[in-house]
Amino acid sequence: MSAIVTSFTGGVFGPGFFSSPPVHVALVVGGVVAVVSGVVGTFTVMRGQSFAGHALSDIGTAGGAAAFLLGISPLFGFTAMNVAAAGVMETIGIRRPRGRDLATGIVLGAGLGLAAAFLFLGTTETSTTGAAVNVLFGSVFTLPTSIVPVIGIFGAVALALIAVLYRPLVLSSLSSDLASARGVPVRLVGLGHLLALALAVSLSAVTIGAILSTALLIGPPAAALRLTKRTGWAIVVSCAIGLVATWGGVLASYDSYYWPPTHHGWPVSFFVVTLVLAFYVLAGAITKARA
Amino acid sequence: MAVPRAGSTLSQAGTDAGRAEVLTVRGLSVSLGGREVLHQVSFSMAPGEVTGLIGSNGAGKTTLLRAILGLVTPTSGEVLIAGRPRSRRNPLVGYVPQRLTLDPDIPLRARDLVGLGLDGHRFGAPWPSAARRASIDQALAGVDATHLAGARVGKLSGGEQQRIMIAQALISRPRLLLLDEPLANLDIRNEGEVVALLARIAATEHVAVLISAHDMNPLLGFMDRVVYIAAGRATSGTAEEVVQTETLSALYGHRVDVVHVNGRVLVVAGREDSHAHCDGGP
């Protein structure tokens, strides 16, 4: 019986998929990242701060590359850099939409400069090209098991921030004056969202890479917002799309080692981003069909 | 610059002894970035009254509303809500902000937006309850928007969104309702419907309603009082008292003419003043 199941599933799941420890880590980490990105990203898209999310993921590259140079996990580099950048962005005026874009752009420029320097040092000093590839495109199959609890904790902090700030975040995304008049500490709430965003981006960066982490953060919520008119459902749909895309990406990447002609293996991030895009296009088609 | 302050006498005439005041603004001055935006503004509002806050763009209407809400700190003067100094998150004050841009994709139904008026400032996610649902339904019925309850707010028309925002502001049962340019971007039919709705709410709920507008015409016939604001100075009284050549000329500090055309009011620069100035025009 089990032989039949194996031969049947073998067509979809490459040999050894379910028994490979790196795959287990990848599935767990991917799952956490998809849920955190789905929840945080829904508020990021509602607040119109996608650009801040994208900037954080680029800025985080500097931290990831620095961590690589220091020989510690890029996750810590991404997180430290992103949290710091979020703080700076808030301080130099992220409240007004225009000031927000300027502040984001200025911090982004500085971060990319650092990233270029660290990546350069990482690829020349340590005589390996691993730094650039790992930092920019993710390393979900090479994550050590020891990092999983850290990822869990960072994810839990991000989710807790959003859970606490849920209603004030929605209210202040409609009108900061209205929220202020109701006694909401708008700046503090905005900072809380940015911190959650910094954590989500960092988690996403270790999974599918700094360059593409925004795709997982913005894509699923953007698709979900087209499909549902309730905030709660948007979060659920966005997490579901993120999970399917991430796990699907891990599976496809694993299977791709068996694909002809090269048997070389394709990067996880490529599949994740492609699936996210497919969902976004599908959501658009469904919206059109409904109208 | 010697500008006669017609407002001070008129507004004092308005504050009759024994008139229960929901809002008292006394000698309010506000400076923003070193520039005085409001100068010695005084007026008051009683329950059930509709007051038009009239003035051209940049005259200081939004700043006055923000001062009443406690969002800007006055340099002098005071704002009393029901006789007490105002505090942040005053449940007695409902607010509909200016030009809300609701993205079509925003995942909120009309009833969710109204619910935010009830508990949007609280931490955590909203939990459904029969009581919450009932008060949302009641608030929606109060603005004739029961049929819109399940619709996505971003897909509603400007007039419909304005109704939902009014329900959002009224659900906490305020005594004072502030609306910043609620008629901007509405067509004539919707203008009339929203104004009639606000007048009805003022009468039936005994709420004092303050409506800011750059054009007073849609409000004519509905306003119990007018606060006319120009270059940071204000004068108040009934529409007949305020909207006349002498009062407004004194407020502007130069000659303006109040012209009645087909039941509409135009405020135009006077003959002796060469530069064109027009307020409240169609």
C-alpha cells in the first residue's frame, strides 16, 4: 500500500522530499514566514506603505551582508539593520505621505550604499561568492536547525504587535486626524507597524532573499484585498496564498534537482515569486469575472 | 492693521444667558510655523443647532476644527466642550475628516467602518457581539444607509461614503459633530441630501452640528448660525446678521459686496477694491 502511495506521490514530490532534514527546516521556516508576511503585509498594503516594505528589504541587505562577513546568521544582520532603518524612517518624518516617501528613499539610498560595500567585501575578502547569492536570493535549504526557534520568536513578536495594534492601525490608515481625535497615539502605532514590518521583511529575506522578500510581503495581501472585502478574511486569504506559494516553491525547487537537462536545481525564490504573481493575476481575473 | 472686529460683538450677542452651550470657543488664536492662522476667534454652539463654518480655502477652517478636536495647541484662548476644557478622545465630539480617500481595494465593509467609530481606538481585533451589531445597524439606519451595510466602502459613491462616515461619527453618541468640507466633491443632489440629513440629525438627536464649507449656498436655509472666517478672523451670528455687506466688509478689512442672485448668495470684492475676490460663489 505504502509503495503505491510512494509511487503515486513520487510524481509530484521528488525522492526523499519528506525525509530530508533541510526540507523539514525549509517547510517550517517557509510556513512561519508566509503567515507573518501575510498578516503584517495586509496592514502594510492597507496603509499604503509598500514602498517602505520594499526599502526595508533592500536596506536589510547591508545587515545580511555584514552578518555574513562577521560569520553570524544573516537573520540577525537583516533584523538589526531593518529595525534600525524603521526607527530612522519614523524619526525623519514618515507621517505625511510625501515626507514618508522621501524619508524612505533617503534611508534606502544610504542602506544600499552600505550593502554594496559589505557585499563587495564579502565576495572579495572571504574568497567565496556565497555571500551575495545567500543574502540576495535566500538560503532556505541551508538554514541550520538552530535558527528555527529564533525565527519562531521573531515571527511571534511581529504577530503580537499586529494583534495588539489591529484596530488603531486600521483607523489610522483611514485618517490619522480621525485616529488622533479618538486618542490613538498615531506615531507610536505607526512605529509598531514599522517594527513588525522590519521583522517580517527580515524573516522573508532569509527565506527567499533580500531582493525578493517584498514579493511575499506585498503580493499575497494585494491579491487577497482584491478577493475579499473584510479585513479579517483578507488576512486569512493572504496567509493561505503565502503558504501555498512558499511550500509550492520549496517543493518545486527540491524537485528541480531532478529536472533535465542540467539537474542543477532552481532557486526557491524564483518559484515563490512566480506563484505569488500567478495568484495576483488570478485574483485580478476573478475580480473582473465577478464585476 | 486696524481691522474692526465685528465678530466679538456679534458672538457675544449670541451667547445668551442660560443658553446651554455644547461648544464654547473663546478668544482662540493659533499659530502654525510662526504664522498666526487664527486670531481671537469666538463663537458658541447649542444642542440641535446647525452651524456653517464658512470661508475660502486657506481661511483657517480646518485649523479651527483641529483646534476644537485638540489636534493643535492654541497660543491663546480656550475651547470648552459642554462647559469643560476639552481633552483628547472626548467621546462628546464626533468628527468627519476632510476628503477621505478610501481606496477601492481597502478590505472594509460599510458596517466595519461604522464599527471603527465605536471601538476603533481600542487595542486588539474587533470581536463580534449582538450589542455591537445592533448599534452599528442603528447608526446605519440613522443615515438611511442600511442597504449599504455589506458593501465595500471603497466602491461606494462620494455621497454614500459621506453618509457612512457620518454614521461612524454618530455611533458613539456625541453631543457635537464636526464635519470638514463634507460637501466637497459631491454633486448637487448629494449635497442637498447630505445637508438635509445633517439638519435632521441635529433636530432629532439634539446634536450640535458644525459644517465647514467654502460655499455657503447648499447650507442656506439649514443653518441656524454662521461662523464666517476670513484670513484667520471670524465673525458669527445668524445668517442674516453675518452675510451682509457691512459685517463681511469689516471682517475682510476691505469692501466686499453681498449679492443675492436667484436665491443664492455671492460674496464679491467691492467696487473700490481692484483685485478680484470671490467667496461663496457657485
